[in-house]
Amino acid sequence: MVDVQAVSAKIVDRATRIIMEVTRADKATAQETLKRAGGSAKIAIVMLVKGIDRAEAIALLEQNGGFLRRVLEGTLNKRVQT
């Protein structure tokens, strides 16, 4: 359930927890990145794990058919250091 668009407080909280779990980022980092990702948990995760900006994350997801797993293959062991 990573394809979450954070629009309500409840969904923002859920998206933040998903980002924290996948990337091991702290809450503040997850929340800030979610904002910079336009509310997309998937884009925020790519931004954090890959260390790239929103436009690059979107392009990378598009190149991989929108599949987060394809984008992150081989990189999940390199999670965010906060």
C-alpha cells in the first residue's frame, strides 16, 4: 500500500509511517520529504532512498513502469541515514 496520495491528516500520518518503515528515516525527514514529493509516498521513498529530487524520482518511476520495487532493487540495504 505504498501508492498512497496523502490528502487528509489520517492519510498523511499513514504515508509518513510507510516512508519511515521503508527508508528508516525519522518522522521529521519523512514528513518533509512527503511534502516535497507532492503528497506521494512512492515518490518520497524514491527521493530518500536514491538521494534525488522530485523530478528525478518521477522520471525514474516512469522509466520503471511506476513499479517501486524495480526502482529500489538492490538499494534497500542502503537506507536513509538520519
